[in-house]
Amino acid sequence: MSNECLAELSGVSKRYGSVVALDGMDLQVRPGELLSVLGPNGAGKSTAISLMLGLQQPDKGEARLLGQSPLTLEARRGVGVMMQDVALSPELRVHEQIELVASYYPDPLSPDDAMAMTHTTALGKRPYGKLSGGQKRQVQFAMAVVGRPRLMFLDEPTVGLDLSSREAMWAMLRELVHAGVSIVLTTHYLEEAEWLADRVVVLAKGRVIAAGTVSEIRAVVGHKRIACSTSLSPELIASWPSVQSVSLERGRLQIVAGDAEIVVKRLAVEDSDFRDLEVHRAGLAEAFTELIQEPAQVLIHESTQEVAS
């Protein structure tokens, strides 16, 4: 186990009957990073986090939290948690919920400070059970930060939030990371991971199939998208080398090409009046889709940007 990791799974396997949830997984959370853990349903994301938190025990391998067993009180006091499925006393007021959680920590924020930080002050006197789904998520976020954790686990934190509330939480997460807090984020909003993550881990079938920066993950997709207005026919452009597909959308051609530079140069030669040119590299969503379609055939190695078949 690395002393530099705040949380770590080493060679961990976990089964539920005949179902293999994790298959020899290695996963590390480093100081001062926002790590986004992505994967389709059933990939093992929730199991991996549960093992790091000590909510479950591995069948094989070892889990460590802040250098200790996840079962120790000292380790748990350094962690803030926001799970996707939460059952809280509906009759307790928001301020009381946060105050209760604060009492578990040795040096917490005051409930008022936690609510101010998370923009939930106006909800303080309201019974938790009377809140909307999005308001409950905001309160749960306040409960996750009130203990001044070194490490936070956030499972789908922005589900149910409107756009302005989601953007406010994104800004708060970046502030926390800047202040030295490490965050493990699981999300189905890939644009959220793309905007926030310092590092991304992609899981499939209980294994890590890719890990690296957002740029390293995006590099697995070997094509770019070109949009332009041209008098050339889609059929002609589709016959060019490197062009994978061509479609017409609202009067503009949408071209997918393995080598965008070659295609753009040819466009300029064959139609000097072509215009409205846009070239986009693949986003994290496209890379994620490509990775999980054939997880056994591609693996991204961190920092080396090596792709092995």
C-alpha cells in the first residue's frame, strides 16, 4: 500500500453469489485530486466505494482508508460522504440534521458555516421531509462537508439539482480541491466529470479498463468531427481517405474523420468557398462509450498515454 494514497484498493475481489462485482481491482485516491470513477451500471463503482468506506469487506485483497483499516474510527473521522440513496429522519429540521453529523467529528465546522458554504442557510429551519429532491441533495452536501474532511466520497451528488444549483456545487467542489481536500466523484453526467476531474478511472465488469487525465482518456478515440458549409456533395466527401462518415444537418456537413487535417486541406483545395468550419476532438462521453463497448481490447495507462491491445 502506498503511503501517498488517501484511499486504496489493492488486488480486491468481491462476489455476490455468482455475480463478480470486483475482479482483482487496484484503485488509488491521491492527495489533492478530484478523481472521477465512471462506468456503466453494474461496473462495480458502488462496491468499490463501499469497500473503501468499510461498509463491506473484500473477499480477496485489501482496502485502506487514510493509511488505516476503513473500520477504524480515526479513519472514518477524516471522511465526508454523500451517497446516492440516503434515508434521514424526515421530522428533523435541516439545522438539526447537520448539527447531528457535526457531533461525530473532532473539529467540525459550525452548522451555520456549513450551510453558508453550501448555500442552504434558507433551509435551516425546514423539516428535512418537506424538502424537494434537489434541496435534499444540497443538505446532504452540507452534511458531507461539515466535518472538515480530508477526503470526500460523492455518489451522484448533482442528481435532482437544477442547472444553477449544479454549477454552484461544481464551483464549491473545485474550491475544496484547491484547499487540499481530495474528492472521489461518481457521476452519470460525463460533462460533469470532464469539467471537474483531475483524473478519471473507467470501470467495466469489475475491472479498471482505463485511468488517466481527461485528455488521456479522450485520446482513445482516434477521430475528430468536422462541421462546415460546402458545395461539395456528401457522397464525394465520403469517398475520401480517412473519412469515416458524412451527414447533412441543417445545411451543414458533419464529417467524422480519422485525420481531420487532411480532410480540411482537401476541402480548401476542392471548394475555395467552403465556410463555417468547426473541428472538434472527441469528448469524454465519446471516449467512455468506445471504451465500454470493448473493454477487453483497450487499456489506457496513466501518464505514459500508452494504448495496448
